[in-house]
Amino acid sequence: MQMLLMQIAQSVMGFIGGMNMLGDPDTNEEVMSFYKRVFEPVVEILDAMLVPILILVGTAGSIYAIILGVNFSKAESADKREEAKKRMINAIIGLVVTILLLILLKLFTANAEAIATWIDSFSGSK
């Protein structure tokens, strides 16, 4: 896992360094070839992992919310009901935030090439 993270960090740092070296606005083909060589494999890995992660998180969150709902309905005292209610609300908020972040990651991976071109436009304006 550490090697994978190290390779991803080196790829991203190499991509940023390469983007800074390509300051000439006429080098769009170089930017795209650099993007395809360095950044595209990372995007493909993230894109392939999104659906299984979304299924796993959705399933685990739903099961946890059902368990908390059962605990809420079985609670005998007001304190236990309040505690179960707080946990249920926190679980639902966590599930929604996680799904939104996964959707944002999907948007990022779908538009990664446009983002790379946008980053290059800043280095080309110097």
C-alpha cells in the first residue's frame, strides 16, 4: 500500500513539475502526451475503484442505519432513544457526505483531461 501511495505521489509531483516546464502555450500536444503517460493511469485506477467503493459504503451505511433504527425502536428509556437518534442522524450524515465525495471524485476522473489543460493554461500565461 505504501508503495502504491508513493508511486501515486511521484506521478502527481512529476505531472506538476512537467506542467511547469511546459510553459510555452504552443506545447499543448506535449501536455496531452504527458497527461496520458503520467496522469491517465491514476485516473483509470480511481475510476475503476469508484463503483465497488460506492456499493460497499452504501451497503454498510444502510445496514448500520437499519441496526440503529432497530435499537431506537427497542430503547426503553428516553436517554437510550436520544442516543440512538443521535447515532442514526450522524450515520445518515456520514453516508450522504461519503456519497457526495465519491460523486465529486467521479466528476474529477471524468474531466481530468480538461483539468490538466486548465492547469497548463496558468503556466502558459506567464
